[in-house]
Amino acid sequence: MLLDSRQGGSIRLFGGRGFVRQDGGVAVVDPPNRMEGVMKFVVISRLAPGVENSRKALEVFSKAGLSPGAEATYAAGDGKTFINIIESDTPDMVTSSTYAPFFEKQEVFPVVAVDETWLQAIQAAQANWD
């Protein structure tokens, strides 16, 4: 996996596992290569200000529930930041669109387990570092 952050304000991850771009604080994820199967994503969302906004977000959540593939959802102590761990072969655009109006910022990170395979890959990549 190669991380390239030289493009003004964007982050690119290469390696057949998807592409993440952050523009103006909003993360956009292109679908991962389906040949590689299921991918895990960590989604960090921060509620937009306002009590009424929070009430509406809770009402929608009570009806719509968690994203398909959600393994875990955490609320930070500030009551405004939420962390979701989702396993999916594509990002769920329906759920994202459902909750988008209530959040001022969302970041999506494709993640992999730090295991023997990862360690071997990072050691091979390190041999190419300057």
C-alpha cells in the first residue's frame, strides 16, 4: 500500500484496496477493487451544531439504525463525535446520504489488520524509502 499526500489537500491510498480523497474536510471513498473482497472502513463523524439538529439526527437514527456491515459504533464523551467500524465490499451510499445532513464533518479511512501479512508488506515497502 502506498500513501501519497502530495496532491494539495488530498490523500491517496494505492494498493487495490480503494482510494480516499479528503477535500475541504469531507472524505470521499471510491469503491475498493471487488476482486480483493471485503474491506474494513473506520468512519469518524462529527454532528453539526444545534440542539434541533441533534434531535433530528437521533430521530432518524432511531428509524434507520446502523449501516449494513457495521461491526461497532462508538460515541465519544463529547456526545458529538461518532466512530463506526464497518466491513463492506463497497461504501454504503444510502446510509451515508441518510445521515449526511446532520454532520459537519465525516472522515472515512480504509483499514487493514496489523498482522503478519501487513508487517511483511510494510517491511518490503520500507526497503524503498529514502
